[in-house]
Amino acid sequence: MKSIASALDMDTVMAEIIDFINNNFKWLSALSYLAFVGLLAWFNQRFATRKEHELLIVKLTHMDQEITQVKADIRHLPTKEEVHRLDKTLSGLSETINATQEGINRLERKTDLLLENELRND
């Protein structure tokens, strides 16, 4: 008995829903139209367009190529140990150059003295 009564209740409920839709079709269609337009506006703000997506792909590809180039350039750079050895070598060269400069200055003074003595004797 209950199943027959519930089936009749379901039929009346469905009939009431159909009557409600028929009576208020203009308002329901306007409301659904506004909801659809709002959904499209939200999609437009939320998701990237195809053109923006393609531009991002191009930028990403370009950045990937640049990163590959930088990695290739980094391989040719000296390591920390090599830089330290170069620094030590350059320090030694600097000391050698300073010592050579002092020797050149002494020779220049001696040459000047010899030249002065030679000029005085003439």
C-alpha cells in the first residue's frame, strides 16, 4: 500500500513541478540565462585564453632554451678549487712583479748615477 501511495505522491509532486515551470518559464529562463552568463564571465576571468596559453608556451620554451644555455656556460666555469689556485698563483705573480719592479728601480738609480758621473767627467 505504501508503495502505491508514494508513487501517487511522486506523480503529484512531478505534476506540481511541471506546472511551476510552465507558469514561471519566463523568470526561470531569465534566471538560467543570467546564471549561464555569470558562469561564462567567471570562466573568462579564471582561465587563460588559448592565445595567452600559446604565449605562455612560447615563453616557457624560450626560458627552457636559456636555462640550457646557462647550464652549458656553467660547465666551462672554473671550480672553487681552481679559482683558489688561480688566486694563489696571481698572488705569487704579484710578489714577483713587485720584486722585479724594485730591481728595475735600483738599476735605474745606478744607471742615473753612472750617467751623472759620465757627464761630470766630460
